[in-house]
Amino acid sequence: MNVYDSARMGDVLRPLGYAPVDAPDQADMIILNTCHIRDRAAEKVFSELGRLRLIKEARKEAGHGTIIAVAGCVAQAEGEEILARAPYVDIVLGPQTYHRLPEMVARAARAGGRIIETEFPAEQKFDFLPESEAPQTPGNLTAFLTIQEGCDKFCSFCVVPYTRGAESSRPVASVLAEARRMVASGVREISLLGQNVNAYHGEGPDGGIWGLARLAYALAEIPGLARIRYTTSHPRDMDEALIAAHRDLPQLMPFLHLPVQSGSDQILRAMNRGHTADEYRDLVRRLREARPDLALSSDFIVGHPGESDADFEATMALVRDTGFALAYSFKYSPRPGTPAAGAGMQVPEDVKDSRLQALQQLLRQQQDAFNQTMVGQSVPVLFTGTGRKPGQIAGRSPWLQPVHVQGDPALIGQEIMVRITERLSNSLGGIVEEEKEYA
């Protein structure tokens, strides 16, 4: 989502004459767009700001002014602290206010003072953004599209509701219009983004409220859009309509990121997840019945306050029962202001370390096993660029695996059938089966 937000900040600044440059020391304005979801995020921001300060001072000696801005979730959570510890920062803005950037830049240039904008404005920022000019990824073949922001779930470990605010969704017409512009510019794959994307509830052109499933059906009607993905999902919002969309829409990729966080009902309650481990298992069963080739990725947190050895073993059991093609796993780290940060029964770091190593070993085994099942299969690959080796082109399978083949660069931008011949450490190798576009 920060990739998308950064591109949109570029869009709002373009009318002021700003354009991207290759390096910070060439920039009249430097925006550090931040995420607060991981441990030590704020300290990493201050470390980077220290380097940017030197650039600002050097440019000033050369007669050039430089505006430094800190945007995103760290700015939202640590705004006053940023200005106190880094007084050379000119602008601090939260993720809901970047549509106001031109006004902030004008104020900073005019008054020379420091500006902080971390309120949650009443207006929807998407109503005030200009049309995006280009997709956000190299080659203009894949693009991110934010359709929903914020979260109302208030998981005990998570800072998102405090930095991104309540759930809000863009109107359907706005989403479809941006998607059509992307496809017209050459995009073949769109990834729909949201902190809780399957809670999407946008106003439709008929005046009713559309869910993510209905939006997906509408997007699938756009000529030239070959692939649709979405992330990140919450199990509580995976409804029957969305499960049916996975059954019905070939454009909706058979790869779903569905975070579960823990396999222990006790820890799931402490996390305020709102579902049990068996409810997650049942949801996975129904998804796979609807789309037998569906593969899953997930998120896991080990060492949440109160997690016992038995709780951790319940997580390992859920992983073994489910089978994941990919997963992201982390040690619990307290996020300031969240309920879990002040909870008792904090798990020792050495226990977290050993549990994380065991979990990651199991998850890696499952990822390797899933990738191995691809060998010998023919799969459609959307080629998006050249590979690292001469004569090589690269793309992604429907399950998001990188695939490399020896092939004609003219195939870039097409979805072509490839026979997978080998599993590499982090990708697949194959042979182009037929040089005509897969339909």
C-alpha cells in the first residue's frame, strides 16, 4: 500500500512542478513514506532521517533548498516525537492527509515553519486526488490499486486502527475508472489493496453497497485485464459471495493471503481475532471446495503475551493440517498504544526465537513441497520483464511464484503456457510450451 501511496503523492505534487529524481541528493523534496507494523520501525525512520539531514545541509551550502517530509503510519503515530528529535524535518503527514500535500508544501515554503498534519480528515482523500497517470510498477504490466483503508477489528497486537483509522471504502465508480485507466496503459494484472480488503463496502453506481465479490465480477469484465489479486484479508470477512467469485472468475487468481496469526483458540481470543482455529480450517475447506487449485499464504505471530508451549503446538498443528504455499512469520513485538503491549505474561525472547525457528522450518518445508508439485506441470505465466541471465525472460505464475525461461522478449506482457522443469531456491524454471497467448 505504501508503494501505491507514494505514487499518488507524486501525482498530487506533479502540478507543482515536481518530478521523480534518481537520488535524494538531487531532490528539492524528499518524502520518507513509512510503515509502523514492524518492530523498531520508528528507530529506523530516525536513522534514515539522520542521513537525510546531511543531504539537506550539503544542498543548503550549495544554495539549494530541500524540504524533508515524513509520511505514513510512523508519522501518524510519532508525529510530535519526529519534530522534537528531528527539527530539520519540514512536514509530517499521516496516511489520510497526503491529498493536502500541495497546501503543506506551499505553507512550508511560505512560512518556513514545521507542519504536522496527522488528523483524520472528514473528507475522503480519494475524492481529492487527481487521476493517476501511470501504474506503479516497472513495465506497466502489474499495478496496485487501493480500494479500502483502515480497520475496525482492533486486534490486540496491531497498530493499524490507530494509524489508518476506521474502515472506509472507495466508491465503485472510482475504482473501476482507475482500473480502466491502468488497463488502457498496458496493465494486465491488478492487485487490490486494503488493510482489510475483503471488508470492502463501496457505494455502487446503483446506489447500493457493493462487497469485494461484486467488485471483482465488475473488474473481470474489463477487456484486457488478465489477472486480479487482492490483499490483505481477514477470515471474518470471507463471505460466501467471495468464495463463489473464486469459483466463477478465472481472472481471480487461485492464490489467497488469509492471515490466521495463531492456531490456539486461547491466543486467538487474546488477540481479539474473532474466530477459532477450527473456523479457519472450515473456511479453508470451503475455499478449496470452490477452487481446488487454490493455494494459501498466511501470517503468523509467535510469542504473543500468554502463549504457552501448548498454544504454540496448536499453531504448528494448524500449519500441518492446512498446508501453506507461502507464509510470513514474526516474533511478537509490542506496538505502543495497543492492548497487548501492556499485557502480562510476556514471552521471553529466547523462547520466541526457538518457536520462530521451528515454525519457519515447517513453513519453508511446505513452501518447497508446494513449489515442487509444479515441476512437470504446464502453467500460465504472465511475463513482466527480462531475467538476470542473457536471453532470459521472467514472470509470475497464478500462485505468485517467480518463473524464469529462455524466451523471446516479445512475449513480455503476454500470459503464456510454460512447462515447469525445475524448482530453484526461490523461483521456478521452465520452457515455453507455445508462443501464443494463453486464453
